[in-house]
Amino acid sequence: MVSPHRLKLQLASDGTRPLFMEIAYSIIGEIERGRLKSGDRLPGTRALSASLKVHRNTVDAAYQELTMQGWLVARPARGTFVSDDLPEPAGQDLPAPGPRSPVSPTESGTARPTLRVSDGAPDARLMPATQLARAFRTALTTPVFIGGGDYGDPRGAIRLRAALSDYLVAERGLTAPANDILITRGSQMGLYLAAAALLEPGQVIAVEEPGYPLAWAAFRAAGARVLGVPVDEHGIDVDRLSALADREPDLRAVYVTPHHQYPTTVTLGAGRRLRLLELARRKRLVLIEDDYDHEYRFEGRPVLPLTARAGTEGVVYLGSLSKLLAPAVRVGYAIAAPAILTRMADRREAIDRQGDVPLEQALAGLIEDGELRRHTRKARRIYNERRDLFAAAIRDELGDHVTFDVPAGGLALWLRLRCGLDAESWAARAARIGLEVSPGVKFALDAARAPQAFRLGYASLNEADLRSVARMLKNTIDS
Ligand SMILES: Cc1ncc(COP(=O)(O)O)c(C=O)c1O
């Protein structure tokens, strides 16, 4: 093990970057200079924090950052090591910098570790990876699970569709038989297939604005025209939607995120739900309900989906495992009436024949044996804590500059900026000190209507990172 004293960590203490990042940069510098080599074991966090006279969590956060970036590898019960997967250091012979001339990562050619705030990603480190890997292995080595040598159903493995059917009725009040469920590679494929099945080129789909640009991309790929309907604190404005329906004879569908509106996090109010369903029925509009993070409700029970009330007639319901596990696990699902589902399945088969059968079998196993529910309960508790911690940190650091409602659920905060502040230029200033955040313009159909706001995902960041985000935003309000 490398002793803490052998590490020549140079920590600039001008406060422009959080301390854990300074430590992370310094370790990268040591690797680049060849003073730390592939396979070297780093000092334990206790020893290094004592030697640097910083809190142990700070060193832990630096190690986590570098592990996520691939510089370090954490080996359970053995320690943290320099990754084996690094190129030979270019500056092998460089002397260690003198104490008064720290080499900045930029000068030494290393990209700064950026603290990236997602738009609401889960923490993939919490995923039950071992259980999933075990279930995947079982699926691969059990011929009946992978259909012998033959192709399977383009709607997905029946075992997963049946497991989801049971899960969704219990968790979300959705009565969908397995045959009304189509497994997709994430809800993105579901959006694309729904658009292709429902919309003729030139037809109109109404969407929430601000909203989810990747949904708009899927609708446009089907040749549809995408028109925005404003969102307020109760969700999509149904009166404005009704007016749009009156003047747009080609309006065919409406895309909504009723549970936690993307990006503003609000829940569609009860009255609005009823009026939306009534309007859709009267105008023969199909609702595409994107219920992407249903389980993450911290105040009370989740609100049942529109589809639970309306049934699948005139509704396409989309779900995803991206928030429950990780976006890298590409599995989502669509529920629709048989005629629409068949059209979606036909289109899916044309581009993707069938899904990832071993993965689908493995996920079915995780649902059947309760692992997915156990994981969800644990993740919900952790995200609830992170939401509260982050909300408090933002209030402390930025209370004079932003307003927000603590969301009842979901994995992000929506910060509205005080009048006069510009989200895009604030985000650009933050980027210069290594913080990446999403300003409102990213969620606008028309940049001229961009909300002066940030969507800040908190679930994937640990406590130290969440505090850093608030502090870094404060440091860049107007510098
Ligand atoms: C509004 C919305 N819908 C759906 C998803 C999930 O997408 P996918 O299942 O393709 O990973 C996301 C993920 O960020 C999202 O923000």
C-alpha cells in the first residue's frame, strides 16, 4: 500500500472547487506523473484523511469520484487501487511539483473531474447488481429460459410480461394481462413505437411545455408535428389543450407525465385528470402516459396512473426500469389496447426482431423473488434522505436567489430563479468551475419561452456532492 505520506497531494485552498475535487485532481496528477502506478493500493480513507487533516467523508468522496471516472477501482474488503486499465503515463520522469507550484489538471492535460448533475438519474451504485448478474447467468444457462436456439416473441419474454402484469396490478392498480404488455428497450423505444403506431406524418401531438425533448424527437421521427401546451403548478393546462384541440383538426394524441411532470416535478391535479380524460374521450385523442419514476413517491402513496382509471382504450402507458435500476439496463414496457399494441410490436419486430431474452428472464426473476421491490424500498429511503438534504442545502446557500417546492416524489428539484437571473449564463459560469447543470432552455420547445430554472437530479449524488452542488451554484451566481 502507498503510504499517505508518499503521496504529494497539492491542495489549492482558494475555495473555488470543493475539497474532495482538489484531492481527486491531485491523485490524478500523481497517476499522470507515474508516482502512482496501475495496481498500486491507495491509503485507506482514514489514514489519508488524518494525513491531510480533512474529514474522512471528503477523501471518500474523492475516491468515489475517481472510481466512477475509471481512475481507481474499489475491491471489496481489499481496498482502493489504481486502475489496471490506464495508458502508460506520459510524464513518467516528471519531478513532483514543488509545494508552491501545484500543476493544475488543465495544465497537465487532464480533464477536470466535472460534477455532473443529471436530470433525475438513479444511483446505479445501489443497483442489486450481484443478484441481477446471478439471475442473468441462470437465464443464460437454462435452455428453456432462452428458448433453445429459436427466436422468441417480439413482445418480449412471456415470463417477464406475466411478472410485470402481477407487479403493476399490485403496485399501480393497472389491470393489464400479459398479452397487453410489450417489452421495449427502455421507454424511449416505447415512445418511438407509440408514435409510429398512432401518428400519420403531418398529424399533431400535443406535449407539455416545458417537457421532455427526447419524446419530441420520437414523435418527430414519425413525421408528427409537436405543439406545446403550458404547464403550471397543477400540471398540463387542460383549458389550453382544449383550445388547441378546437383549432387543430389534425390533433391526434397528447403526451403527458402526470405523476411527476418532466421537468417541473408537479403532479397532475385530480380535477385536471378527470378533465383531461373527458377531453380525450370527446375529441378522440390518444393519451400517451409516461410514468417513468412511479415508485419514487415520498409523501403518501403514489397517485394511480391515468391508465388505471381509464383502462387502455385510448391510452398508451409507458414504464421503464431505468429509474428503478439504471438507464444502462435497457428495459421498459408499453401497455396498450390490442390493436395498437400489435402495430407497435410489428414495428418493433421490423427493427429489433426481439428483445434481450436473458436480460428479460433475469429481470422476471428479480420481480418474482421480491428483489426488485426490496431494492425499490431501499432506494426510496435513500433518495428521500437525499432529497431532504439537497433541499436544505439549496435553501441555505441559494434561498435568496431561487424558489422551489420540495417535490412529493421523483428524483429532481425544479429551481425557479429570482427575477433578473439568467439560467443559461449561470449554468455556463458553473461549468467553468466544473459543475454541469441543466438550465430551463433544455426543456423548452422554443428557446424564447425557456423557463429561468434548473432541473437538478439529486438521487445519483452522495451527501458531499449534493452540498458541493449547492455551494458551487452559490459561488457562481454572478461572478
Ligand atoms: C420523462 C422521461 N421518460 C422516460 C425516461 C426513461 O427513459 P428510458 O426508459 O428510455 O431510459 C426518462 C429518463 O430520463 C424520462 O426523463
